[in-house]
Amino acid sequence: MRRPPVRPIRAESFLLPDLKKTFPDVVFSTVRSSTNPPYRECVLVAEPGQLVTPITQYVTLRLSVYVVSESGAADWKAAQELAADIEDHILSTDYAKVIDSEHSSGPMRALDDESKILFAYSLVLLNVLVR
């Protein structure tokens, strides 16, 4: 029997519009933007992994969440809370392309190498349809 062709989807394509609507005060993107303080930002990167079945695939979703005050100081506690809120929303939302989702790790404390700003880092594991 021939397997159906695989066409991985970018999970960002359906996650970003929903997250932007749900958290209007947060800048969502797939690359870090150069925002002037104060800002709340979530960089979301979906990394496709192995096939689970011929029509579903694991995707590791990385969330990097920054909360920076007017003075330019990172608010680690607020970043951690925001990361947890975003992850909770993703895990509790019934997305048509998501078969299953689960918490993997985080929010962990991390340091941005370039800006030297503390941020919260979380991983979510998704099982998504590939067609």
C-alpha cells in the first residue's frame, strides 16, 4: 500500500492569528523584533519533527516570552506568567489541525545572548495533521 504524500504545515499559520486576537497587547512573531521599551513579546517557532502516523507529525513549539518595562529592565516574573498563560491557551484551544498537544517544559528562565534580557522559554509538543 502506498503512503499518502506528506506536506508538512507550518503551525504558526494557524496559531499566530488566534494568539494575536486573544492577547492583543502582546507582539507575536516568528523572529525577535526590535521593539522599544516597554513591550510584551512572544517569539513562536514551530519545528516539524517525525511522522507519528502517515498523516500526522510531531511539532515542537518553542515560545520565547519577553516582558520589558519602560526603563528597559526585564520583568522575569511577568514573562513567566505570560508564557504560562499563552501555553495554557494553546493547550486548551481546539485547533482543527491539532490532533493532540501537551506541555513539554518551562517556562524556564533564559538570557537573550544578543540583548542580555531575561525571558521565559517554554516548549509544547503538538501532533498535527500534515495535509
